[in-house]
Amino acid sequence: MNQWLDERLHISRLNDKFLRKAFPVHHSFFLGEITLFSLIILILTGILLALAYEPSNSLVTNSFDPGTADKPNLIPAAYHSALKINAMPFGDMLRRIHHWTANIMVAAAVIHMMRIYFTGAFKKPREINWWIGMLLLIFTALTAVTGYVLPYDNYAYNTLKVIYGIAASVPWVGEWVAQAAFAGKFPGAGVIPRIYGYHIMLLPGILLALTGAHMLLMIKQKHTQPQYAKRLAYKKIVGVPLSTQQTPIMLLLAIMFAAIIVLFSAFIPVHPIEFFGPPSTTPINNIKPDWYLLWVFGALAIIPSFEVHLFGGLIGAEFVGAIILPTVFLLAMFAVPMLDRSKDNMYYAENPTNHPVRLAAGVAFMASLIVMSVAGYKPELISSGILNTANANTVLWIALFLVPALSYFGVMGIVRGIRSLREADERERGAFSPADD
Ligand code: HEM
């Protein structure tokens, strides 16, 4: 059988080229794999959800509460189909698994990215994979947001209104961009079919293409090696081959991961669409995006409102807070590989404490995102009495500069302490040698 297939498909060449690839044995390398498993679970559960979801915001009679012949209870078809999915056996569970996996995929991608950053794995020759990874992160978040609004309950409707407003805030071309993206003026009849198209075709297509490129590059350039590989066989690839050793490890991890998500979904419900009801004119207080976009929301909350008219266009706080500021942050992240000027290829994952400035700058960057996310809770901070309307913006702005600065110097101090302890320890053992990179 093997020979028959080989003569036709040259399987042995595939085996030599890809399936013998050595995988380093280290738990931190599972983070990319968890992101990959999440994508697979999302595609499978998404296909099942698509069998019952109706991508339309045309009004239909609510079959759960039809109203009267004179006054039928009309609700958008998309919202109605989400209610119907919730009422099906395992329908609610399917929505929960899809929802929680989306959140876990974003979280896993962020933690995977932190591993790459803090161990210097973005350095030559892996810069291109860092940039592809950045695109993966952006498109993962976009896919999650477009899915979030599909049930078209009042919360989703109000969220869409905010996103439409942000797109329309771009000077000169904003209204045109918003109408092109949302199939007309919000909330036009085509809005849900258009977002559904993004969510199930365009964005997953982009994600799959980028993931394919990410994996091919990783196979071509090989993983960075953990430090123990340096001591075992210098500049040689140390690891277990994909076929057959790494595959069962990955399968086991995938099964455990799927089991954890199912368990999690069984106990933790998702956003209650029945509670918010269909779109209505009743505004929802304190509407918030998911956690990974809360920092943008926080920036919007603390930027003082202003308007500048320039060449017939309007530059306002919404544009600066929700578009310019996130663009600056994302560009800084894209620029990370350019900070390294070394000409040599890097082989070994670096010890973060041997690169204190990079470590401290990364922690300070994350601290600024956390402070901005906390600013997203400004109304709650005021209503609970921690801040008041008069001082909230000032306190949050000071925190935005102070917390990252303190984090930076705090990390530098801790690293200095760790390194002097390590060096003293090595001197005591009489075997002083520069620490592993
Ligand atoms: C969102 C979807 C993503 C998926 C499915 C994914 C998947 C993977 C996998 C499976 C690996 C190999 C295992 C590992 O090193 O953990 C990997 C490696 C890598 N990823 Fe990602 N990744 C994603 C996002 C990102 C992001 C956001 C970045 C950074 C901006 C990134 C940069 C890299 C780099 C540079 C490598 C090579 C690491 C090395 O050789 O040590 N990836 N990715």
C-alpha cells in the first residue's frame, strides 16, 4: 500500500521534508499550537452554527412570543435564529464553545506573542513571521468582533452603532468608508448579511492563508531552540520528529484543550441575548467591547473631546482615540524586529533577564495597555466612588504615564537583583561563566 501510494504521490519525499521536522520539547512551544487548535475548533463549531443561523436583519414574527394578529411581535431574523439555536438541544452549548474558544484564541495568541518577544524569537531570520503573526493577531480580533455582533441583540446593535461611528469619524472619507463597510447607512437592511460575509468568508479565508504562511515559514526557518539544546548539541536541532513522536503529543494536548473548553462552556454562560432583547431605541448604559479591545475603549474614555476643522474635514477625539492611537501602538509592535541590529541568525531562545531593557520595555508597554483597559471602566470607577467626575480623567492620565514608568524601573531593579544573585552564586561555586543567553 505504502509503495503504491509512494509511486503515485511521492509520500516519502513529503515525509523527509516535513514529517521528520524536529520539534523542541518545551511547554512554551505549546502556546502557538493552542492558538492553532482554537482556530480549528472555531471553524468546526462555526460550520455547525451556520447551519441554523439566519444572516438577515429583516423582521420576522417571534415564534416564541408571536404577539397578536393586530400587533405581531416582529424581531430581526438573525436575533430570532440565535434564540432558536439557544432552544435547540446543545445549541446553547455550541454557542458557548464558539464564544469561549474565540476569547481563548485571542488570549493564546497574545501569550504566544509574549513568549516570542521576551525570548527574542522575532530576531533574524524570523522577522517576517513576526509580521505575519501581527497580522494574525489583528485579523483574529476582527473575526471575533464581527462574530460578537451577529446575534443582533440590543447590545450587538449598540456596539455596531459605536463601530460605525468610529469608522465615520475618519476625516474626509469617514462616512464613505463606514457606508462601504456596513452596506449603507447604519442600520441598513444589508448590515447583517455584510458582516456575516466578513465573519464566515473573508476573515477566516485571510486567517487560514496567514496561518499557512506562518507554519510554512516556521518549518523552513526551524524553531528557535530552548537553552538546553545548546548544551546538548551546539547549533544542532534538538527535538522530537513531527512523525511519529510529536503528533501524539499534539493530539493529546488538543484533546485535553477541547475537554477544558467543553467543561468551561458547560458552566459559564455567554452574553445573555434574551436579557438584552432585540434592537431597540433604549440605549444600553456602559456598553463595552470584549477584554482585548477594552484599551481602545479606555483611550476613548479619557481623551478630552475636541474638534479641529481642516480642509473641509473634521478631526475629533473619536478619530484620535479609536484610530490614531491604536495605529501608533500597533506600528510600535510591528517595528519590534527592527530594533535588533544583529547580522547573525539567532538559534537559541534567550533568557529574558539577560535582556533587561527589552524585558522592562515589554512590561511597561503591557502596563500601559492595562491602565487604558482600566480607564474603560471609568463610569464604574466614578459610580463606585473610587474616582469622581472632576478628577477621573486627570488621575487616569497620570496613571497612564506613571504605572508604565514604575513598571519599567521596577523590572530593571528586579533583574539587576536576580543577575547579581546568580553571579554571586556562580562565583561561590568557583565556576563563573557568563550566563546563558
Ligand atoms: C493568531 C494566530 C497564530 C497562530 C495559529 C500561531 C501559530 C504558531 C505555531 C504553531 C508556532 C510554532 C510553535 C511555537 O513556537 O509556539 C508559531 C511560531 C511562531 N509565531 Fe505564531 N501563531 C499565531 C500568532 C502569532 C503572533 C501574534 C506572533 C507575533 C507577532 C507570532 C510569531 C511567531 C514566531 C516569530 C514564531 C517562530 C517562533 C520560534 O521559532 O521560536 N505568531 N506560531
